[in-house]
Amino acid sequence: MRGRKTSSGVAMLWTFPNNRRRLLNMLWVSEPLGFITLDKEKRIIETGVLKPWIGFKLIQCHYLIETVPDAISNLKKGEQVRIE
């Protein structure tokens, strides 16, 4: 897990060694969370926003980026993401 500054705040990068399904949940999180799922080639699979306390999502990806909801507004499925 690594934190990086974005134009809208900080983003956290999670890397997973395999493509298993995982559950994102918002228990004990008091603010909305934007997320971006990426495949092995770092192309966007899905973006979304989870609601505080009650949000949850089943995901399947190699990379997960958690960020503020405003940071994902211009992203589209299939776009390539560069991770530095």
C-alpha cells in the first residue's frame, strides 16, 4: 500500500498477486471513497464511489486505487494508467 498525492488529495495503491475476487467495504469509514480497479496491464476495469458506513463492492483486479471521489470523474473504462 502506497499513498500518492493527486490533484484532489491522496491516493492509495493496493497491489494483489492474483486476480481473486475481493470485498471492498466501508465499515468504520466516515467519508465517501472513490475507487479505480485496474487489470494486469494497468487498464481501468471499473471506477465508482462507495458511500460511508454502508457501501460495499465485490471487485476482481490486480491493482486497486482508493482516492477522493472527485479524482475519478474524468476516467473511462479501458484507459491506461501510469503508476509512478
